Amino acid sequence: MKLLILSASTGGGHDMRAFALKDWWMGKGFEAEVFHPLENTFAGYRFGCQLYNLIQKNIPLLHYAYFHFLEYASIHRNPKRIIGSQKYVQKILSFHPDLIVSMHAHLNHGYFELSRLPNFRPKFAVFCGELADGYGFSKHWVNPKNDLFVSPYMEGCVAAQRRGMPIEKTLASGPLLRNSFYHQEEKGDQLKFSEKFGLDPTLPIYLLGTGANGVNQHLPIIEALRKGNFDAQIVALCGKNQKTFETLLKVSQASRMKIIPLGQLDASSMFELLKIADWMLARPGAGLTTEAIVTGCPLIFDLSGGCMPQEKINLNFWKSRQGKVISSSSPREIIKIIQSKEPIPSLKIPVQASPDLLLKALERLASEAHDC
């Protein structure tokens, strides 16, 4: 059975889930492809994705204007207004999927209608990575015509139901993550993990997180930590941000405090770091927040430059489930948090051995289309 996964490179979470699903699906012996309609059909849409990432990296507060514009403009709800639609239709005709799964809010209406071809109508599902309801949950996630709406936790399903999605078409499946975040009982050797990264298991480990696009405030935070003379180690995730990675390499060579910058990591390494870190500082994006929740890593939310609307709903989830949110908007606040010796809150929601509930639901949909 063939699965076409629709994604977009706005932030890093959509693609992380898209490629994780591809791997899980292909692991069952089926075919799967990831396609980016916004980036691969029209240069204007590709610019919009790049603008999103630029705002996220430099002025997160501007996302309030960007979010409201997209909610009002509804650029991709009417299939007749979608530019480059023939390239998308051609992709469907050439791959001929039994099932299409969207990972992005703006691919669930107009692109759904475009997939309704005269003699071929694949099933259409949505996996929404948002963790809860509230301001920042886009109306575009919900299309009652879709065959299935999936969210990691019940809060996301309730958000969809409030916006018109039939209850019987919603599923709280648990998180969709890369393989290494499952079978956790087999991966418990923290001493081994510390040695792998050249860390001292007797000293605190501060993990500075970033999304796949490399958005971070590592340099000013590390400078503040160095001046504070903390007896600790810093692991700085740089993602695709090669400039930050190279700068931190130079800083680490002249630093008494151990600083380890890392580029893009495989899932196993990310899992291991989250297990050994005393805490992680990261923006409240759905991807990193979910990984912290699954591993139980204590989390300080980085709100440098403000909090984006879609990040607020993840803070809502954390607060409702854990009760306490610790956040920082500047290096000075990080120093105060450490000096206070206040315990950093964690939230652990275990996962099963695989995203089996999701995969079985998608298999049923694909099988219905395949047998027609």
C-alpha cells in the first residue's frame, strides 16, 4: 500500500514527524514518499515558508501578525486559488497513493479537494502535532471532510472537535517520533551515554536545544554561563546552523567550562542526551517539547524574542499536565534560575513500543482505498 505524506519546512517538527512516519510505514513493507507542496509547486509559497523561518529565528513576536494574516487570508482553502496545483495533481497521479497524510495545517483543505480526482480518490488523514487547544491552534488544521484527524494527545482531538471535526473521525494516537524514542526500557545506561559524548557523569549537564533549522540563542547564554563560573558542562545543539557550530567550537577551545557543540543528530543520540541532561533549554515547539515529555527531561522554555502563537498551546499543555512552567527570556534569567537551585520541572508521559495505534488506523484507511 502506498502512502503520500504532505509536509512543509516551516520550523522542524512537521518534517520530523513526516520522515518518522515514512520510516515506520516502510518498515512494514509498504511504499511511502514525503512531498512538500508549498515549496515544490510555487516560488511564492516557498518564500512564505522561508519567511516563517526567518521570523522564528529573529523576531518571534512578529508571528502574531503572520499567524493572523494566514488565518484570515485562507490562501490554501480554495483549490481554484492554489497556484501550481497541477504539479501537486501530477504527483498524485504519478505516485498513485492509497492514502495521503498531511502534517501541516495549510494542506488540509484546498489540497484535499485537489486530491479528489474523477476516477481516483485516495483516503486523506491529518496528523496534527499540536499538543493542546488555545490561541495559536489554527482553524486550518480542521476539515470535517477529511477521513481522519490524529493528534498525540486527547487535548488536540478536543480542539479539533470544537472546530467541527466529528468525534468518530478523531484519534489520540500518542506521539509520532523517530524509532529510537521507543523501546526505552532497553536504553538505560546513562554512564555509557555520558562517555559517548565525552561528558563527566559527576557534573551537571545543561542541554541547549534547537529545532532542525538551528534557531537558538546559544552564544549569549554560554557567555553568561561562563562568566557565572558554574561547575557544569554545556551541550549546545546547533542543527543546521553551521555558523553557530563553528563559532562555538572556537569558544570551547578557550573555555574552562566544557562546551560541546553538536550539529544535526540522529534520533538515538538525541534520545541519549535527553536522558542524561539535568535540563534542556528550548523553545516550546511541539517537536522538542514532545521529545522532552517522552524522555522525562526537565525543561526550561526559551522565550527569547517573545512567544509565538503556536508555541503558546504547547505551554498550555505543559501547564495543564505538569502544573508548573519555568521560562527564560534572557541569559540573565537563566543565571537566576540556576542560582535559585529551584528544581526544574519535568513531565513524563511514556510511549508504547511503537506508534502502533496510529499505524493500524492508517493501514485500515489505506486498505479501504486499495481494495476499491
